[in-house]
Amino acid sequence: MKQLFTANETRALDARTIELEHISSLALMERAAFFLARRCQYLVQSLGYEPIYSFVAGPGNNGGDALAMARFLSAGAQVELWYPDTPEAWSPDFKTQFQLLQSISPPLHCLPFVPGSSVPTVQEGRIWIDGLFGTGFNGPVRAHYRKVIEALNTLNAPVLSIDVPSGFPSDVNDLLDFDGLAVRAKYTLTVDRPKRAMLSAEADPFVGDLIEVPLPFHPQALDEQWPRAQHVLLEPEDLEAWLPNRTKHSHKGTAGTGLIAGGSKDSMGALALATKAMMRAGSGKGFALGPKNGAESIRLLVPEAQYLVGGEHFIENWPDLPGLQAMGIGPGLGTEHKTKNWLKEWMHRAAIPTVFDADALNLLAQEPTWMRFLPDNCILTPHPGEFDRLIGKSPKTPAERWLALPDFAQKTGAVIVLKGGVTAIASPSGKMYYCSLGSASLATGGSGDVLTGIITALLTQGLLPLQAALTGVLWHALAGSLYSKKYRPHTLLAGDLPNLLALV
């Protein structure tokens, strides 16, 4: 895991690194620009582009990064620089970087432009580096720079943005005022780690391929920030640290017992997927609870699990089954009145960690007052539409959902898993976690049912709700990503996912 920083936190981290290392802000800029230039070189070589660069610099420190990159790259490439002909607006470090450029030999081809009245001349056959604005930018883009961004967006040539596409916010809160004008980069070389807004759905048209460029901040500065972290990004290596361990003396009784409740007349596939995933993710003993008419299909599809009958065509009864460690409710459940009453009864008697998904969430949305009776240690796993129904309103943008998520988790006392291209998980404390490791292969019916089964299995094995949610989301995402590396993402079926878990 690593902390995601706001723009203010990034500035504080820069300042603390400067203080601890007894260096200047210019030295830190040089460090960042060196790593950016080296990563840019590697990218250009690996993609087979000619090393011919046009830099477009803004007057602030993001522009200073661009100037330093241009200086580093000029040693082995053809480089030209467009810079704003407004010296009174230049930051101190920009001025110093510009002076350093004037001293190199042979001199760099530097082209001044007056924002608004003249813009860089678009040329093909070269790579354009966007260094107009960075994380300190507050939109909307002023009129005199709009033409520059519009010119970059007309290029039939790759555009690489430094740190963040110019004009695009770095903080999610600022997305609410974003007017849609920003550089549409093919690649974004982000310094150290992504900015939170760049993980949002709104970022897709602008960020392109997001490439992290490590910047060695002082370890103490990072350690000091961690206790205050409110936004955390999951990483692949977290999975190995979090998955439950087994010994050679483990047996099915010590690996936990879980149950998936769902299915209804003519709708048994979701229950089968979730139950299969629960067994594959490590539940020692597993049960599926559903209607009588689905018994045979579950026995055929998931012979490892035992089937319990909860009604004729829908679940309406609760059989006595002691010894459960966790339960998942919702896949294919339906919203019949008798099922609704059964869910209400369960919520009042529940004494084990429970995952609410699919129709269980839809039933909760029909009865908002039931939120007060959510059992302790529960997890809700809505997709965006289900989340909107739960909170009782329709956010205008995906960013609004992320902003509403921590408050909803605090209000309900539940762990909330908001599924999406980047899945966001909110703890009851309001702390947010993000998983950006999934792939388009997961955009298929039933993948959410598989996630419910995985999380339920992890709960049965003793993980606490937040840890089970984080581990389940990460495992599920890496399984989808693994598939996409070998096959076309469009071809994944949700039924493939449980078997992929073994290969992650």
C-alpha cells in the first residue's frame, strides 16, 4: 500500500524533503526532471519513436521541470522548447532553469510564444511534452492558455504530460468544477505516484497510459505523512502479505465455513458463481442457500458445496445451521416480499460477518431505515447504480460518488466496496482505499458475484471485514488482469475467474 497525496500534501512532502536533506527546491526539481527524462527516453526507445521532442512549458514549476528535462534530453536528441514570453509570470525556479538552458552548448532551439495571441506550431514526426501546468493548477484554464491546450489536442502525434495533463485537476474535489478542457495525453509521466483525480473515470480521456516515475522523497518525510493518510492505493505485493496462511495440519474445519444465500426461480447462475468462488478462495466448508428448484443446478455446478433449501421458488426460510463463520447474501436473490421479510429477520439475528451484494442491496435501498439495523462487521459491495439507490440520489459524475462514499461508510458503520474500473473501498472510519489493478476483462456479468464469494471466503478464514474486502478486491482485480495479459479482455466469462485465482 502507498499513500495518495493531495496537492497540498505533495507540497508539504516536497518542503519536508528539502528540509531533511538540506537541499534547495531547485535541487529537488533537478532530481525529478532527471528521473522524468530517463523514463521518457526509455519509453520513446521501447515504442520505436524518433527522439525528436517539442516541449511546451508553462511559467510555473511544472514548466521548470520541462525546462530541466529538455536540457537533460538535449544531449542525445533533437529538442526544441516553446516557453511563455511573459517573464514577469515565471516562478523563481523556472527563471533559474531558463538561465541554465541558455548556458548549454550547442544552444537549445527556444521559441517564445505569447499565450492567446500565438501558439506552438503543430508539427508531425515529433514527440510533444506537455509541461504547462502541474498539481498546483486551479481551474478553469485561463483564456490565454486555452488555445495552447486546444492546439496540443489537435496533434496527430504522441503527447506526454509531465505529472498531470495540463488543465486536469489532481484532487477529486476539484473535479466538480472541471469544465472538460485539458490536454489529452497519450502518456502521463506522473511523479512518484498517481494523483487521486487521475484514477477517476473522468480522467480516462486525458491521462492516457499512466506511468509512475519514482522520486526518492526522504523516507522520514513519507513516514511522517503515513499516520495521517486518508487515501491509500493498493499494490500487487499486498496480496501475498494479506492472504491467510495454512499449515500442514490445517483441515476443512480450521479453514472456515461460509454460506452464500441467493438464487430465485429461473435465476441460479449468480448463486453458483459466488459459491464456486467462495470454495476456490479457500473456505474449508461451503454451503449455498437457495430455492428448492435450484438444488440440482448447484449440485452439478459446485459439487464441492452443500445445498440448503430455503423455499420453493425464493428464499423465505432460514434453516438451522450452526458453525458459520461468514455469509454472503444477494447474488440472484430476487426482491420478492417473502424474501424481503427473510432478509429483515436475518439482519436482526445476524451474529457473523456478512457481505451484502446485488438484490440484498436493492432490498436495502427499498427500505432506507433498515440501514440502522445493518449487523456489525458487514460489507456492502455495490456497483454505481446500486450505490446511487442506497444513498437515495444520483450523483452527476463518478467523482461525486467517491466524495459521498466515506460519509456513507461512516453513517452505516459498514465497509463499502464501490465497484468500478478503479474500485474504491471506504472503511467505517472514512479512510479510502483504491484498487487500480483491474482490467476491462472484468466488465462482464457475474464478475461481481465472484467478488462476493471471494470476500466471504476470506471472512471465513478469519480476516477482519476491511482486510477481507481489500484482499478480495485485489485478488479479483489481479485475476482479471492476468487474463487480459494472455487473451482479449472481451472474451472473459465470470465463470473463468474462480480458476484464475489459483494462478495469481
